[in-house]
Amino acid sequence: MKRNSRLSLALHTLSHMAFDTEDAQTSADIADHAGTNPVVVRRVLGKLRSAGLLLSERGHSGGWRLARETKHITLADVYDALGESFVAPRGQTDARTCSVAQSLEVQVSQIMKDIEESLVERLSRTTIADIQNSTKREPSHAH
Amino acid sequence: MKRNSRLSLALHTLSHMAFDTEDAQTSADIADHAGTNPVVVRRVLGKLRSAGLLLSERGHSGGWRLARETKHITLADVYDALGESFVAPRGQTDARTCSVAQSLEVQVSQIMKDIEESLVERLSRTTIADIQNSTKREPSHAH
DNA sequence: GACACCCGTAACTGCTATTGTTACAATAAG
DNA sequence: CTTATTGTAACAATAGCAGTTACGGGTGTC
């Protein structure tokens, strides 16, 4: 795996978990299924749990399960849960250079915030359930 | 500077160059102004030049100037010029694990492509000129 | 109680992307 | 010829991230 794999892994896992909402799935199973490591899975899913999208249970026959139906989990929920920030740089904002630069800096970051907001709005329009349904609705998507 | 600074630097520079469209600006000036390095500037602006957004001249009294008006340069132009890909991972796509995983992988990446497309569409609606005007239109943006 | 199972986390490694920096050839103006 | 400036290559330093090992803390089964 490479870049942006957290979001990819999260979506992948959520979609897959919807196939079997009864049994809790272990991080080992999920990792095996997604071609990664159990710890990586726990790291990512832990954020989803903090955001209330998943539930986890420790101990024997523990594991992960959905906290609510996939049609009530939007991509924006996942995005927010992961704390990603695609367009706007996270942190910094140097306060040096000339005043023109500072003013521009403010304007540029404001624009980036706006763009990010639009992105989230777009993400909120797609649910995990939509991902599962996408092939059913459009069997041959490519060309 | 830290992450995603290329887009930030590009927008910053383009906006700033619009204030003085007559004189060519050197990468040293731009770098000084933006708080970075001339080579970094040339790397980023070079991509904008390849995309036809900027013109550069070598030699004495050379430098950089806008190839067209800022109101005809959209953020999508810049984004495309930089070859960035915020949501969709660039490259890879492992072909292992189970078939369910593969199918999901396809669906997830299709969704990400759609999201990216929406993002670009949104970016195409804002021009560099809009950035400059943003403070004039909304003097006190925050609170 | 002993044991097996599973999450939660810390710590460390290795890889990759990115920025910063130096150096130098190529080009253009005076 | 000298000076200014881009275009690149090469390299170092840094940061983020996936992968891995290790272990503590719960929780069910026997």
C-alpha cells in the first residue's frame, strides 16, 4: 500500500463489514482480507470507533462491527473521522515575510478552506451503501 | 513549509504576480517573497509554464510573467498543471487477496475518481483573480 | 484459576515524498 | 566579457506513513 491508504482501507473495510453485520470481525481477518497488517487496521479503525462509526470488543470472540447501517455512514463521516486534510495544509502558517505575502497567505488559505468545505459537502452525499450498490447499478462502468 | 506547499506556493505566486504584470519577476524575488528557495520556485513554476500558465525568460533581466490574465486562470488549471491528486492514490492497485476485495477495490477507486472529478469541477469555478478579490468582497471574513 | 483470544498502544524500522541547498551548464543583455 | 537568470542534476535533511514486534489489559471458555 502507498498513499491515502487510510481512507482506502477504511472504505474498503466498512464496505466489507456490511456483508456480515452479525459476526464481529477481528483485525487479523480484516488485515488479511485487505492485504495489510492487523496493527495498521486497528490504528485506522480506532479512529472510526472514536467517531462512532464502529464498535470494538476486546477479548475472546471480540472484534469489530458497524455502529450503524452503511446507508447512514457517509464518506464525509469517514473523512472527518480520519482527520485527513487533502487540500488545506495542516498546521503551520508562518508569520514572516512582507505584509502583501501575509495578506495573500490569508486569502489563499481561506480559498483552500472553502475548497475543502466543498469537498466535504460532496463526500457527505455518498454513503458506504452507495459503494456497495455502485456495481449493481452500473455493471460495466469502464468504457 | 511543510505539506502541499506546491499548490500553496503556486497560488501565492500567481496572485502576487498579478499586481505587477509588466516586469518579469525572478525566482529569487519570488522565493524571498514566499519564504522559500529559488530552486523550489523554479521547480513549481516550471510546471505552470509547461501548462501554459506562465512564461519564463532566461538570461539578464529574465524572469517569470503571466501567460494570460488571472481571471482566465482557474484553480483547476493550477491543480492540473501541478499534477497533484488529492483524493485518488496515484499508482499501485495490488492484484492479490480475494475476489471480494478486488471488486471492492475497483468500486472504491471509482468512487475516489468521482470525488476527484467533483473537486476539479469545483476548482474550475474559482480563478486567481477571485483570490485577489476575496478580501475586497468580504473584508472581515473570520467571525 | 488457567488459558486462549483479541483489542490498544508504544516503540522501532524502513521506505518514499518533499523541501532545501549547492553546483553548474545554457542563455541573454549590456 | 561580464553579469544575471533560468533549467537541472545531485544530494542532504526531514517528515509522514506502512509495517512489524512486543506487551499490557480485557473477556470469554474450560
